[in-house]
Amino acid sequence: MRIFLSSTAYDLSDLRAFTVNLLEKSGHEVLFHESPTFPARVGLHSHDQCIEAVADSDLVICLIDRRYGGKYAGARIASIPDQKLSVLGATKSGKRKKFEVVVPAKSMSITWIELITAHEKAIPVVTFARQRTLDEKETRRRNQFLASFMPAYAERNELFDLLDWITKQKVNNWIAPFHSIVDYEQKLATWMRELERTIATPKEEPEEAATEKTRVCVIVEGEVDRAFVSFLVGKLDLHQQFVIIPTYGKYNVLNNFRTVVAQYGKIFEHVIVLLDSDAKTETELEQNRRQLQSIIQDSEAGNITSFFAHPSIEAWIAAGLVSDDDEPPLGLVTKDIFIRKFGKTSINHVRNLLVHQFSYDRAMASSRDLHNFVEFLLGLDRRGNG
């Protein structure tokens, strides 16, 4: 079965990786944006690439926790109507009352648009939501009269509107609550057993395509890092199955290593932590390396390897580029220097640079730490196919 995984990323990176692992072990193909093989179509906004992937799936699994997610910014916005729904809330006196809620299309999240697309295409949807979020939705409804209501756990009130919108659909409107990852695993297994009986599965793949691949997780800091590693994996034509997870900040990785990173060691054969060094000297770089290695050893995870892009991932990208003055950057390429020489660091701009201007051979010759990182990836590939 071809399954699209719909959810926010920052608060659910661990649950997303866990879900992908479970589903792929059961023989399903999972479409998820962290994968370097995620369907990419030229000329489309990244949000619309997700929309296209939804349309190509047999099932959508939606995960909801505390975040509402980024607003949809793709080309479909003009064709999406504002969503109107009636919710049962309470007045200031406590009397039950129906409130009319209008959610403008321009404020809807990419997750919401993905679900709209699935319903339009008659693609089955299964939604799992954190019980704490569902409980807080009820608190919000009891205070629906209060325009200034601010949730304590959820990111925004619109998340509650999305949950109520799901329950008001004519089909696929059930939300399965979960308290923990153990609870979630049991409920996902139950739902999948039932769905596998009712949803037609794709034709059997050729034997070579069905061969189990070594699973590698790469932990990076942000979306630019993820875009570059994804590009690199595709360039190297590696045989492993890669999942690239942005954790949005080096200190989030270092300060929460056991909960943010070490758990992936239980799911994947190999875990690679790739961080910006942000170091100004070789001495500082070496201190960073020793600190991270010590943290890895303390976690007692034996399959985690660390690398630093020095001083940042932008330096690795710049190593393969030539600026307008046709001279390669000198010295340490910080993010500020990268912006001055090559323009903004938006995802679309970086991808354009990688596709049209990046020289892999130049980068490998110019950056020692990039060369070491690539050699490690190739070594994994040789061991996995030896």
C-alpha cells in the first residue's frame, strides 16, 4: 500500500520516524517529506509537491500533536474555499451554544490542505491525535466565548478547528486518541490490520525492489541542511534507505540527546548526527567534536556517528559554487558570507543553486570535512552491499 504521512514535523519527528519504520517493515511504501526519494516535481512549490504526493497515495495517515503547522503557500490557494463549521461551545454563563467558525483559506495549514485533497480524491484518511490536545480542545470549547483564549499546550486555536473539521466530514472522520508511543503503536497496528483487508494493495514489486535496505537516519539542524544531504544522497546513488530529520537547532540536539537523538538508534541501523560547528578556530572545532563524542558515549548508543560541517553547512555548499566574481570564497564561509556571495538561504534558492551551479568534484576537493562525510556514506554503502 502507498501511504502518505501527513503531520507537522518539529513536534513529531520521532513519531514520524517510528511510523515509517513500522509501516515499511510491514511492506508498505511510505511517502514522507524527510525522505530523499520523496516525489519532487520541477516547477512546483514544496507544499504542492506534498499535495501531488497525497493524490498518488492509497491511504493518508495524519498525526496531530500540539502544533498547527505552517500556512499553505502553494498554487491551490485560489481554489480552496474558506472552511465554515459549527462547533458546540459555551457562553460566559456556561450555557451550551453553537458557534459558527470560519477559517479563511489563507490561514489554513499545509496539513489541512493535504486532508482536503485526500477527501476530494476519495483517498481514505486515518487520524491519530494526542489525547492532551483533544482534552485542551474541550477546554477551548467551554471557553468559546472568550476571544482572548490562549491554549496552554497546543500552539494555536486553529488546531482545534482542524480537529472539529475532521470529525464533521461525511467519511474518514474518526480520530483515534493516543497517550504515548506505546499506545499509538497498538492502535496503528489495529487500524492497519483492518485497512489492509479493505484497501486494494498495489501490484507485487520486482524481487530486487522488495529487498530490504539498510536504514540510515541523518539528524541535521534545519531545512537547508536537510536539502543538501538529500541532494548529496541522490548524487551518490547510495543503496541504503535514508531518513533525514531536522531538529531545528544544535542546542536542541546537544541538550536533549537521549530523548531527541538516541531513541533513533533503536529504530535505525545507523544514525548520523550532522551539525554546524559554528567554530572560529580549529581548537574550538576540536572542542566541539570532543563534547559531542562524550555525549554520544554517555547515551550508550553504539550505532551513532557524528560529523561537523565547518563552520556551517553553507560552507559545504559554497565549496562547490563559484560566485559572480568567479572566485571561490576564501577562509571560513559563515552563513552571512554565504548570503553576501550567493544570495538568500531559502530552501528553493539553495535547491536551485545545487541543481544548476554546484560542482560535486570542486566541493570534494575544497572541503576536507565534506570529503570525510562523503567517504563515511560510501563506506556504509560498501558494507551494506559487500
